[in-house]
Amino acid sequence: MTGTVLFDGNCNLCDRLAWFLRRHDRMNRFRFVPPFIRDWIYSLVAGNRSRLFGKKDYC
């Protein structure tokens, strides 16, 4: 099983999780997306996330 990791690197939690995955992924299960692809996908999802995933009336 493999997975693709998308992260923006701005959040310390995300940044450290990505670092941890890279360091401990000895079987090469994860692929890290190049920034230009990651940014395009992030923009697409961020601009449409309410429509795609819905919204809650409260948090």
C-alpha cells in the first residue's frame, strides 16, 4: 500500500509529521508531492471545500 502526502509546511504539526514520515518510511510507502502540484491541488480544494464537503452550523 502506498500513499501521497500533501502538506504546506506552514504548520509546525504538519511539517514535523512530514519530517517524521520521511525519516521512518523505510519501505517507501509515501510519496511527497512536488510543491507546484501540491499548491494547485490545495487551491482547488480550498476554493471549493464548502461545496465539496459541506459545512457544519457549529464547530
